Amino acid sequence: MLTEFKAFVMRGNVMDLAIAVIIGAAFGKIVASLTDDLLMPIIGTILGGLDFSSHFIILNQDKVPPALAGSTDYAALKKAGVPLLGWGEFVTQAVNFLIAAFVIFLLIKAVNRVMPKPPEDVAGDPADIVLLREIRDSLRA
């Protein structure tokens, strides 16, 4: 069983997937930083100083601890277990997704442009099929 597992792990597809996951995690951090540290402050400034991270709706005011009454700290309220509708965080994550999707689109488009296209098969059947047909016809005769 150990040799089968080793063969499975060492296959090209598994190794490629592992590398993709590692690069994807690093890419996710870059996109999150781009969104949180560069784009969202610019968008907030354009929209009049709007900070999306602090926009939320408290769903149950009774669950707010007295020490956090009147607080606008989303992370502290969430950590305290207060039920929140964090629409600002959702907007930030949606922007993260759109940026990541657009960058991946551009990468795939560039790779498709660089990669050579496979030659078109203008001849009818492949040579092996033709050979197999000849063998079949010979056996019939």
C-alpha cells in the first residue's frame, strides 16, 4: 500500500496540483493586500472617506457586551460573538474575487497567445487507423 501511495503522490498531476495550491495561496495574499491596502482606501476616498471594513449591521443588540456598547470595531464585535451582517467585509471580498478573476483571465489569455497551436489534421484518418484497417482487410481476405 505504501508503494501505491508513493506512486500516486509522485504522479505529475498530483505534484502539479500541490504546486498550484501553494502558488494560489501566495497569490491570494497578494490580491488581498492589493485590495485592502491599495484599492479599498482609494475607493473609500473617492466615495467620501468610506471605510468598508467598519460597515456592518448588528442583528441582535442584546448580544452586545456592555464593554463594546456603541463600538464600531467589526473585528472586536465578531470576536465577542455578536451576530453581525458584515456587508462592508463582503464588498471587500467581492472586490478581491474580481481582481483575482481578472488577473487569472489575463494570465490565461497571455499563455494562450504564447503557446503554439497544435497543427490541424487535414489528412483523413491517423496512420495507425489506416494501418489497422489494412490489417483487418488482409485478415478477411
